[in-house]
Amino acid sequence: MATTDYKNGSSGDEGVLINTKIIHFQRHGQGYHNLIGEISREFGRNFDIDDQNPSINPFVRPEIQDSPLTQIGRTEAASRQAEVSLLNPQVVIVSPLHRAIQTALISFDHHRRNGVQFVAHEGCREQLGLLTCNKAHPISQTKVDFPIVDFSLISYGEEDTLWTPEERERPLDEAERVYEFLTGFIMLRSEEELAVVGHSLWLLSMSNVVIDCGGDEGLESWFDT
């Protein structure tokens, strides 16, 4: 990510100073909601993800609120440790949902043991609304589960007021949230190298709408899904 500052030179001409940040993005490992969805499809149970009926749509079942990692998900996160240990983020920004925090603490274990700060931010949490797997647990419970993470930037309390049961967050609203996270938070931080651990739809929204690849097809191919 590059930010641009405009400064006047000694001759009075306007100069351009480019400040660049290195950001490492990671999606969480397999969560229990992913597993339940896979099992449903394996048994031939196709469903509409926007269906509000929990007997039809497994992603709105109350049992999978803020679903954590499965054992496969934990293994996936651990498999990245050697590669991640070669990175040098000065801070790790995480979604406040449990599966993202677990992934970050496992994958970036080397950095955790060396004092790198972990900061939760709502701007990189998964698509809001309807899907119970994306509804956060009470923040008091999450703080107890992950005491090493800084939750001072989280606005909700015992009830996830950002999540609504009626419908999923619209793509444009999610894209605007992603944009605000990148330009109003990440860009303004002092660190030059950061890591962000979040979710698939969030990353897809960022890649499709926020990142300008300048028409470079080779660069755009990195964001194919």
C-alpha cells in the first residue's frame, strides 16, 4: 500500500513523497461453520445462504455463533508458521471473531513470543448480518479467551450491535468498510510493515473493489478466486 504526501520544495515547486507500507494478508483456517457447510453439501443438502430458516441454512444456526477453528483449521494455521516467521510485521491486526484470532496467534506464534502486538479491529471482520457464524461473542468473553490481544478499538460490548439478523451486509457497504479500514486506520498507523488476519469474503471485497491494479492482468491474477 502506498500513501502520497505533497510537499513544497525549496524552489516553490510542489513535490511528491511516496510512503509505502507492506501488508501481509491472511485468511483464517477452517472454521466449524465451514465444516458444517461442507458436510451439508456432501449429503446433497443444497441451501440458499440468505435463507433465514436454520433447518435449511446451517450458517444461521445459533450453535455456530462466532465459530472457532476446527482441528483442520488449527493445523492449517500451524502449517504457515515457518513461512510467516520470515516476515517482519511490527503489528498484527486481527478480526475480533474467534477463528481469525486463533489463526493469527497460531500462525504468528514466533512474533507473539517476541513481543509483537496483536490488535483487534472491526474493520476487517467478516461480512456482517444474518449468518450466525459471523456474529461476535460478548466482548468480555473474547477478552478472557484471548488476553494477549488488544481489544481497545472494539465498539460493541456484550451484544454484537454491528450484526443484524435480517440480512447480510450489502457488498457496497462492506467495500466501504474495507476502504475505511485501509485508508482511515492502516494508512494512518506508524508501522511500515503490518499483518492483517481476516476472512474470505472480506478479502474478496477488498481485492475486487478497493485495490487498484492499474489494469495489470498479471497483478490482477493474484486475486483470482
